[in-house]
Amino acid sequence: MHVRHLSVTDFRSYPSAELPLAPGITTLVGLNGQGKTNLVEAVGYLATLSSHRVATDQPLVRFGATQAVIRGLVERAGRETLIELELTPGRANRAKLNRSPVPRPREVLGSLRTVLFAPEDLALVKGDPSGRRAYLDDLLVQRQPRWAGVRSDYDKVVKQRNALLRSAAPVLRRGARRPRQLGEDEPGDDARTSALHTLDVWNTHLSQVGSQLLYARLRLLRDLGPYLAAAYDAVSAAHSDARVHYRSSLREGTAERIAAGEVPEAVELEAELLATFEQARAQEVERGVSLVGPHRDDVVLTLGPLPAKGYASHGESWSFALGLKLAAYQLLRTDLGEDPVLILDDVFAELDSGRRERLAALIGDCEQVLITAAVGADVPQVLRDSGVTYAVSLGGVTTVD
């Protein structure tokens, strides 16, 4: 799989730009602020419908324009697919495949798959749990695009359940200081009874969708583990036993089993979610927010017996973050039987010479690699010699001889 041509209109800093691409190594070199990252960001957006730099689409549209357009011609197994996306802040985005409109943009997911590594990914090791959860969920979607729908449904249910907890908190707090016993009637007036019934309905919805998402995450981590250990060792030239463990918000016994690497069946996870909702009801009502579910979980990264966060050195943290992305690449390569596009955005400047050379050796056989760098010399010579280099200046992209 590779991108043959990229075209953008009113995307970021570009009124328009055309970038022919080919299999192998492509390096985009330009000073900071010239637009090299904008181009690989556009490729990543075609694959994931999201940016690795911002959470909303507004910054992606050139100042003064009302809409941005990204087009990518993708070749896989000898067949070409044209992906077109129209980004219009304040309105629903639109998408086309081979010039035919699709009902929803997420219908294009799977037409192009990418794995992107950027300096921001150091937050996978040093940052908040939300980034690690997003890493898992993004990889789930890359692996099987149908998980985009499950993820969206889960987020909607959480928002609706939180809205109920906030709006009905005064009513729900009556008698909510202790968990309800199985078969026990709920005391209180009609308003509280109605609110509790509505909460039970949302508990059921959240447990159904949440158990699917949790089960998929646990299976993904189980499959990812061996690739991570190998990638970390290859990048760092050390054997530090890099591992990932899932920290669940479920009841203690189940959470301990999950942390030990067990993957309970989805039906058991659904029942456990319901039971944990009951256990946490008083606390959730008091705080007006959902405290249980995949949106409250974390992925714990360890090097040997110690957590990477707070204990790993700067170099070890870089190796771990890079190992997570290379593990994702290898997992997708194995699952799909083809290579996703690997994007390395301003990465080599952050690595010492040893890690640069080891990374270069690891990616030499990838079908397509897109690299950005402020200084060409940061990219190992073996990669520059084997590929094409473009010079990026504000408003233009030219080939370097």
C-alpha cells in the first residue's frame, strides 16, 4: 500500500499543493513553519479522519477560506483508489471514494492505513491516560474500521449518561449513599424512581457498548505485546523487558485478572460493568460523572519491574514511544498482509545517533516511508541515498537533485 499522489486545497498554509509520491523513502526538508508537517498531516488525515496535532478541524482550514480539500490517490495490490475529503468547520465533513460520495466520512476508513510517529507521541509515555487510550482505539480502527462506529457510540452514551447524572443529581442523591441490593425496591418519590430507571437504562447501554470496546482493547494488547518487546529492544539496543498492562476501572477482582493479562469474554465484561456501576452509584451521583468504563481506564507501560512514566530516562521514553508505534506497524503488517504507510514527522532530530541508525535499519524494507526534517543531515545518509528528497518552502515543494 502506498500513496501515489497527494493534493490539498486551502489546507493549513497551502492555497494549493500537489505532491507526487512513490514507494520507498520520501523526505520533506524545510525550516520550521514552512509547511512540511502540513503535508504528512494531510496524508494521516486521509487514513484516520483526524490530525495528530489538533483536536478540531478549524485549524486545518487555511485562514480566510471556508473549506479545505484533501485528495489522495492510493495504490494497493495493483488497484488505485481516490480518496477525497472536504473539511468544513461548523458543518458535517463530506467524503468521496473514486469520485462517488459516501454516506459518512468514516466509510473511507481502511482505504489507506498509516502509522505516524511525531515528537508529540512522547506523551504516550509521559502524558495522561487519555493519550494511551486514544493510541489503542486508533489502532483498533486501523486494524478493523468497524470499531470507529463502536467508539463513536460509546462516546455518545457516556455523554448522555453524564448529562443525566448532572441534571438529576439532587433527585438521585436521596438514598444513594449505599448501593442497592439485588431485588430491593428503591425508596423515594416518583421523580427519583424515574431518574433511577433512566440511569439503569443508560447503565445497560453503556455496559453493552463498553464491554465490546473493552474486550477489543484487551485482545489488541495481548496481540501487541510481543511486537512491542521486539521493537523496543531493536530501537534501544537493550533488553529491558518493555511491557504493557491494562488498568481497568472494574471491580477489584476482575481488574486484577485483567492487569495480569487475562482477557475475559465480552459477556462477562458486560456483567462486570453493570455490577461496578451499582457499586459506584453513590460516588457517581455525588460527583455527577461516569467513573466506570473504558473511558476511565489506563494502559500501564513498564520497563522491567518499574513503570516507564516517572522512572524511564529521556532516551528510554523515546525508545518506548517509538516502540509502541513500530509495534503497531508490525501488527498491521501481519494482520493485513500489506504494509501501511509509515510517517516519521520531525523524529530524527529528537534521537541520538545510535537510535537514528537503528531506526533507519528497521524501516528499510517498508513499502512507503514519509519523513519530515528541518535539517536534511538529521536523516541517516542511507535513507537519503535510497529515496527522494523534497525541499519545502512556504507555498512550494521542489525536488532536490
